[in-house]
Amino acid sequence: MTDVSDDQRVLEVAGLHRAFGSVQAVHDVSFCLARGGSLGIVGESGSGKTTTARIIVGLERADSGRVLVRGRDRSAAAGRGRGARLERAREVQMVFQDPFLSLDPRVTVGSVLRETLRLHVPEAKADHDRRVEELLDQVGLGAREAGAMPRQLSGGQRQRVAIARALAVEPAVLVLDEAVAALDVSVQAQILNLLADIRQDTGIGYLFITHDLGVVRCVTEDVVVMRHGRIVESGRTAEVLADPQHAYTRLLLDSVPRPGWNPKAIAVARRAL
Amino acid sequence: MTTALVRRPGLARVRTNRPLLYLLCLGFLGVVVLLALLAPWLSPHDPNAVDLGNALAGPSAAHPLGADGSGRDTASRLITGARTSLLGPLGVVAFSTVAGVVVGVAAGWRGGWLDSVLSRTTELVFAFPGLLLAILIVSIYGEGLIAPVVALGVAYLPYVSRLTRSLVLAERERPYVEAYQVQGHSAVQICLRHVLPNIAPVVLAQSTINFGYALIDLAGLSFLGLGVPALTPDWGRMVFDGESAIQAGYPLSAILPCVAIVLTVVAFNVVGERWADQVARRDR
Amino acid sequence: MTNTLEIDGLRLHLPGAARPVLAGIDLTVGARETVALVGESGSGKSLTSRSVLRLLPPGATTEGRVAVQGQDVLTMDAKQLRQLRTHTAAMIFQDPRAAINPLRRIGDFLTESLRLNADTPAQQADERAVRMLDAVGLGERVLRQYPGQLSGGMLQRVMIASALMGDPALILADEPTTALDVTTQAEVVGLLDDLRERFGTGLLFVTHDLGLAAAISDRVYVMYAGRIAETGPAEALFDRPRHPYTAALLRSTPRLDAPQGRLAAIKGQPPSLKEELTGCPFAARCPFATQACAEELPPHRPVPGEPDRLVACHHSDQLADQLAGSAAHD
């Protein structure tokens, strides 16, 4: 992992542990994300990557370890009140995998955004309509979509709405949990480009949870490879992908289908690991 | 949606995939409700006007559906009786729906010990027959509409609360609920603004079906002479009053309220089930 | 030699759709051949493979011919159809957990169709089940286990074993590895390839993953909006795409061997079923589209010098260098 000086870290995760019964889902996971940076967490199902993300967002609690955003401990029992809740929301936001399930089917796109704005910016009521327009514009949607119900939108459009909803809070870190996995290739590329633009414009930090090494390569600067709840390798994305040090990282890389691909050798390597 | 509505065995066989049947039932219910609302203007006679000279009279121009053993006009009593017969179940359903939803949401959302306490308590109520509970309460507090309505409301609460609980459990698993949590919305806000409206159609469908059952149960109580005061026109009471007429070989004044009860209950069932089906189809 | 699967001019209409969902599909799978059918969601690739078993959505009407080993599936009676599904062609679904009854033992699941549809004695069916489980690398023990006790990868092996139970001539695999991890995917794909070789079946592999299609298949069909956009040998098609859609799809995939930075996304979205299409279905999103593209439907034409390739694009020949260049370059 690259050395990031303390004041440049927007997110720092230290010594996270989480067990479900006898299964150690997350075991001593530590990493940090630079301000405006993009970090990928790669792993297969059961690697603990999603649990890690959920702990960071606050949907899951860690048995031990700390999550700091801008140097402030999120897990601190500081507040259960409204103020603390909103403060936590402004630190980290999340985009979920399935755009068909992450929006309330009964609420229009405009209302989704207005609802969030009303919660976080209750004073400036007059400005909400303009802000909704801005947010939709930022994710490439127009006034026509603002009045639409989620079911009238395509998967890509819904994922844009989910991104706009997360941005409405103006968080420091955006966690993207397999956020493009359910999309078609041509739409996926649009969303990945959109995310790159947003990061450039706003300086938001990304935590990309994915199983797809192609996506990691495309949108992250640093990467963490997880297996069975532990980090097996981490470093600059380009270096890790070009010269993997851990056998599991190599296996993951070899498993990506390409012409001249040899699935049987991969199966052998997998069993050997 | 995998959650099945609770239906009684005999009525579960009434299939509702025919739109014509649904429309007929909906129309029938509309007519019954209209009759109940406009009863004072529609009744050809005073439903309680006794005319012993006319006792057990057959249908005639003055009394289109005949008269009962005391010479009261059957048509008027049917129309006016629709009021009590519908008002009682309405009370039962309103009480059981509101209380059941509160209990179900609390149990499903909060989980843990609260869920255990609430679920076990409602199961206890479930185990106790509603009709028996109502008879008990009526025998303590005397006749009147309030006591049996409250008793049946409590007895029907578990149907609604169990359904609500399972719906809430399924709904809170949906990522959109987590998305709102991450956004900083409070649990109460998420429940009221998003979870409840999403599960409401199914709960209302169940309540519609419950309406029919409450109607049967209240009519049964009236038939037993419990519940509705003697002189109030009520379908169940009319069946009870008509017993002697049947023995006299003149069954019309007892059969007609029976028919009204059965048709109304079936209609509520068909409509409720159809609504549930529509919700299920929309969800897919 | 006849082809294992031959689809000629298959058109499929659905009630409520403004245009045919499948608008004239021609496709063949030879014996022992692996053919990939690639497309995005809504392109009709899954419907095409399902129509081979006549698993059609309610209200669907079809035209054309779908022949498995010379027999037309679309005109079969119920008994022939059962015979086809039990013995001649088998399907592997995307999500094995959804396709296997969780309350029945694996053994029951494997032998059920043989016992019920082919009157095979139970013992014989059991023996075959053991042999097939062995072929997919699972032990006899699995017979008595329940789906909940197996991992996703193991369940997909069970699906494959069940597909092989009736000794089919054709296996239809509909995104069989999409729900699996990448390392498990490699294993399942390797297994499928092995078994195809060993049992001499044809394999129609439906996928959205171009890389996977290129890696495993002999020939590829690229579908867009209910039509075949382009077809040819896998290697040639990916090295030198002749249809702008294929080229654009290749460039928008985040690959490990492409340069970092922005992807070349395809603008817009695939046409919805509610809109009618005139001309080339890709015209609205195509950077090379001309007036002719919007007005006239491009026919499938052979690629000069490459006899086994067909492409449906008016400008394919003029664009050849541009398309191939961009694909190789990026």
C-alpha cells in the first residue's frame, strides 16, 4: 500500500474483525484511502469484501477495529441521535449492486432526491428543485426522468439515480458495492466513465468492491485482494495486476477468460492453492 | 410475494381468476354499501313496525319480500339490517388492522426479544377461539355492539399482525431500506414513509377478507342472541327471529338474511383475494 | 452430415411488443461444436436458446424452423417434445439454486426425468446418475444430499450431470457461469468443454461476456435487438470485428490488456420492445451511421475472403480497417 500521510487520508480502516458464529468473515483488515483516491477491494464470494464494506458504511458492526473518516472514528458510540446519524451519512455513502432493488418502487426519481435533500439541508427549501436538477444533470439524467418511477427506467438509469442520491449528501467517501456488476457491458462502460468524471469534478473518494479485475484496473489506483476474510495482497493497482506476488492473485488473474485461455490449468491451480 | 393470505378452508376454493366474477362481487358490495348508507330513505316501511295481522305474509305489492312472524317488513329489515351487519365488521377490521399493523411492524422491524414477546402473545390469542372470547365478553358486559366488536377485533389481530410481521421482515431485507438507512433516515421515518406503503396493499387485502369472516362471526353471535340488542334489525338476528317462521312452514324471512350474509362474505373474499393477486402480479 | 441444431429464419412475436422479439435468426451448431451466442440483456439471446426446447413465454407466436437433429421443434406434439427434452437436448440454467428443487435429494433430481419420461427402471437410472456425477467430478455421496448442502459451483456441476443424464446430442447453456466466482467459472467451463468432447455433444453457450465467448467457442454469433449482427470464427471475429456493434462492445469492455483510462462507451441504450425499428437496429447508436442505415435493413452478407463469416452492416467493407484497427488498438 502506498504511504499516505495522515492528513491526506480520507478513510482509514484499522484491524477490522468480524465473525459470524464460527466463521471469521473479516480478519484483521486494514487499509487506507487517500483524499480523492480510488481503492478497489477484490475477492470472490466469501472473501469478506462485502462485510468489510458494510462495516465501513455502518450497516454491520465490527467485533473490533476502527473505521476513521477524515480522522474521526465512525464506530465511536458518540451519538445515536439525529445529528450523529446525519454526520455519519455525510461521511460515507453507498451505491448497491442491484439497481432494481435499491430504489423504493413507489417513489419517483425526483422525490428520492428531494427526500434526501430535505433531511440533510432542511433550511434552504427554495433551492431543492434546482439542486435536484443539478444532481440529475451530473449523472446524465434530465427532467423527463425526474418524474419517472423506478420501474420505468432501465438498469443503467436506475444506477445513475442511486449515484445521484448518494451524491446529494455530499459524502467524503462513496462505497460502490459491485455497483456495475448487474449492468450490460455497454451500459457498464457509461457508468464507469461517469464515476470517473464525478471523482475528477468533486474530489470524492471511491471504495470499489468488485470481483471483476477488468473494472478494478479501469477505475482504481490502489487495490486490496481479499480471500477468506484476510488481505492477501495490496498495492498500486497497475503493479499488482502486472506483477502479482500472491498465488491467489495470480489465480484470479489467470481466471479472467481471454483467447487462448486454459480453464483446466486454472482448475488445477485452484485445487493446489 | 410469497406471503399467503389466511383464508378459511371452505372459501379458499372460490377461485378469483375470472374478472367477471370479481366485477360482479365488487358491484354487489357496492349495492350493499349503498343500501346501508341510504337505508332510511330506501326502506319501504319502518323496519320495526309490528303488524301482527300481516304475520308471515308472502310477497305482495306492499311487502315485496313478505313479512316475518311479527309482521315486520322483510325488505325493510334487510336494508336497515345491512347497516349493523356492515358496521360491526367494519369496527372489527379497523381495530384489528390498526392494532395488528402496529404489533406486526414493531415485531418485524425491531426483532429480538420484542418480536418474541409480541409473537408469542398473539399466538396465545390465536389459540383461543374468537367466538368464545366474544361470548365471554358479552356475558360479562351484557349485550350491545361494542363488546363483541372489541372481542373479535382482538381475536382477528393475530391474522393481521402475523402477516404484517412477515411482510416487514421481507421488506426490510430489500436494499432500498438499507439505502435509506445509509442516507441517515431514522427507522421510524423509513417504516412510515416506505415500508408501510409498500406492504399496505397486501394487508388491506387480508383485512378485506377478514371483513367477511367478521361478518359471519357477528351474525353468528346475533343468531345466538348475543351482541345486537333484540329490536335492532340485523341479518344474524333476523335468522334467529326467523327460526319460528321456518317451523311455521314459512322460511323466506330467515332464508333471505342467510343469503345476504353468504353472498356478502363470498364477495368480500373474492374481492380481497383479487386485490392480493393484483399486488403479487405488480411485484413481479 | 446434418447439424445438431439448425435454426432457420426464426421469428418470435410477443403480445404487446411493437416489433418481433426475434426477427429472423439463422444459426447452426454442428456435432461436437461449441457455439457462443453473445448479446446484452434484451437482445433475444436467451429466448433463442429457450426456443430450441420450445420453452416460450405465454402468448408467443413463432415463424421459421428450429430443428434439432433434423426434427422441427416448433411443430412437435407433446410426446415428441417430452422425448426431445429428455433425450435429445438439455439445458443448463444460470442460477442452479433456482433451477433445483431445494426439498428433493440430488439423486431424485437427477433420475426424475429418466424414470418418469423414459420409463427407465430406478436402478438403471441410479447407476447412470452415479456415472454422470463421476463425470462431473462429484462422488456418489452427493446423491443423498440436498441442494442446500452444496456450494454454487458444485450445484452447477449437478446441473451439468443432470443435463447429461439423457445422453443428449445438444446442450444449451444459458449464462451457466454468470452466478459463479471467476475461479469456479474456469472450472465449470473446463468441465463443459471436456464433456462435450467426450460425449460428442454440440454446445450452444449463451453469454454476455465477450471474453468468455472468445475463450471457449469455435464460432460466435453476436446478437443485437433480436437479430444476428455478425457471425464467424471466434478468433477472427474478435481480432477483426466487421460490425460496428461488435467493435464497440469490445472497446467498452474493461479488459486487462487494454490501456487504462476512459472506456469507449456506446452512447444510448438498446431499443426497447415498445418501439418499432426501421433500418439497422444499431443505427441510432452507431458512430458510422448514414441515411441508408436508418432507412434500410442491412442484409447478412459474406465477408470477402472469409467464407464462414456473415455481417449485417451496410458499410462493413468500407469500415473494415477502422473497426479492426480500433479493436486491436484499444
